[in-house]
Amino acid sequence: MNIKINSRDPVYIQVIQYFKEQIATGVLEPGQEISSRRELANKLKINPNTAQRAYKEMEEQGLIFTEGNLPSRITKNEVIIKQVREELILEAVNTFIASVQSINVPLEEAIGLIKKNYEKNPGGQEGNQ
């Protein structure tokens, strides 16, 4: 588990974002068992209450489910998984749009650069521009 905690955003939000990214990319598969709240807190060296808050929020969003005393698992709901993926894509697209609009890049030029760099930069590796 490789979460880089920053000081800008609440830690529980960063934990949720990490799980969303792992779900959207298929690293965490539907129905997959996840660490307990206590295990997560120990791994990330965060307060157990913070881990509890993240899990509670993820349960409310339908990202994870817990049946009785069994370990929590990633949702099997394909609609939710699709929504998470779309949400992350839209966040990235909106950030990109705001950036290129702030420097007055014409849409066609931006699209051309996206196509050119997207194909030569598989896997989203930085540095191939």
C-alpha cells in the first residue's frame, strides 16, 4: 500500500481517494477483501479513528461493504465502479482544461498534443513529452 499523505487534504479523504484509484484501475477487484481498519492505521501510521472515518465514508458511498463480523470487501456493484472511474477521469480532465485554458491553448492544439503524447506515453509515465 503506497499512499503519499500530504498536509493539504484531510487524511481520511486521501485514503478514500487512494481506494478509488485502486478500484478504478482494477488493482482492487470487486469482492476483494481489504485490510481491517486497525491494520490500515498501522500500515499508514495514521490514527485508527481516521481509518475508521475513511471506511465509514467508503461504506456510505458504496465503495466497500462489510457483512457482520467479516472483513470489509470492495463493492461488486459495477455501476458504482463505473461511476468511480468516470469521477476520476472527469477530475483529471477538468484539471487539464483549467490549466490549458489559463494559458489560452486552442482546443485543437490541446487535442493534438494529447493524442501525440498519450500514444507515446503508455501507462502514464512522466517524462515522455
